[in-house]
Amino acid sequence: MRKTFMRFASLLTLVSRGRHIMVKRVSLGIFLAGVLIVCAGQAAADTPTGVTCGSVIAAPGQYFLAGDCMGAGITITASDVHLKLMGHTMTGPAFAGIQATSVSHVHIEGPGTITNYKNGINFVGVSDSHVEQVSSTANRRGLYLFNSTTDTHVNNNVFSMNVLEGMIVDMSSDNHLNNNQSIGNGTYGIDVAAGATGNHVNGNTALGNGVDDLFDGNISCDNNKWNGNTFVSRNQTCIQ
């Protein structure tokens, strides 16, 4: 009787161990399948999407200009968008080459050219964004930061031969214009309009502009900071 009981107990132990190993294997398989699904989903989310003139970007993600194009510009209605121009040229006519309104974390990256639009780049109520290495030329305005656009960094771009301003900051604060070239524009190379305060304008080259290379519409520049810029004409001595 004792021997029979011991054999039965050993059999139960083996069955229990087998079930435990089976559960572990099943759990590991489910975990690995979940990891693969997440990785595949992330890879799909990170795959850049091609856009062209007239496209509307309505979802976060990575985008690229698929080739030279003409006509309506690109409209951005989503936050967390990175658009690369890939060396291509966008040619109007239309209101804006690139228009972004009431969004954040938008990144426009060149090289690339925007020409023959009313505003080459038009940001309205945009925050925490970047524009870099873009050439905005022969538009009405090269770049327009308007209506509470804030903490936007405009770095290492070229704004040239625009009918009015190369760059204008209007009713907006705490933006950073650094190391840009604003050459041969019809009125101002860089215009920080009255009421636009707390902006930082550093290390830019503005030459050959029709009225003033650099202009600040606020008395004594208010709390705008102008430092290390290269220019011939300015409207106030607080501009350096």
C-alpha cells in the first residue's frame, strides 16, 4: 500500500511540473507575440509619408516632400509633425507655402525652397516648433510668425528677395531667430512688430533690405533681445 501511494504521489508531482512548464511556455509565447506586435506598430508609425503641394497633414508623424511641386501649399493641422523638404522646391501661387495653425511641436526641415507664395511659411498660434535650413525666396513675405506663436526656433534659413519682410514676428513672444540670412527684401530683413515682445534675435545677417535691415516696433525694443547680428541699417540703437 505504501509503495502504491508513493508512486501515485510521484505521478501527481510530474503532472504538476509539466503543467507549470506548459503555462510558462504559453505565457512566454504570448509575451513575445506582444513585443513583436508593438515593434511592428512602432515601425509602421515611424515610416515617413510622402506629401506634395496641396496636401493636408492631419495626423502626427514623419513626412517628406515627394518632389518639386506647384500650386497650393501644405497645410498642417496636427501637432507633432516633422516635415522634410528633401531638397525640393514648392512654387505658388497660393496663400502660404507651409501653413500651420494652433498646433505645437512642428518641425520644418530643409534643404528646400519655397517661392511665389503670399507667405512662404505662415505660423499662426504655433508653439514649441522649429524651422531650419529652408530657403524662402520671392514670396510676399518669407516667414510670418503671427497671433501668439511662441517658443518657435527659426535657425539657419535664407529669406531673400521677398516683396515685404524676410521675417516678421507679429503679436507673438518668446521666439528665437538665430543665424539666418535675410537679404534683399523689399522692406525689412527682420521685423519685430509693435506688441511682439520677449523675442531673441541673434547672429543673423540682414543686408540690402529696402527700408531697414533690422526693425523693432517697440519703444527701446521693450524686452526683445538683439545680439550679434550683421547689418547696415536699423531703426533703434537697442538692436545689436
